[in-house]
Amino acid sequence: MFDSLADQMKKDDKETTNNTQRVILWVGVLVASVVVFGGLYMGVRMLG
């Protein structure tokens, strides 16, 4: 009867996005993470 806000957000998200959009989002997050952490790693290596 009383859904929490998190439950409602999950339900709304599931209704508005499909699997392809979800996969593209996670691939984008993965690529951005590799670029950011790779840049940090290379920057630290160049300092030393």
C-alpha cells in the first residue's frame, strides 16, 4: 500500500527505459570510468 520513493523510482525507470538503453548507459559509465581513472593513473606515472 505504501511504496517507498526508491520502489516507485525503480518502477518508473523500468517502465520508461528498455534493455538497450540500459546497456548503452552502463557501457557509457564503464568507458567514462576507464578514461577518468586511466587519466589519473597516467598523470601520476608522469609525475614520478
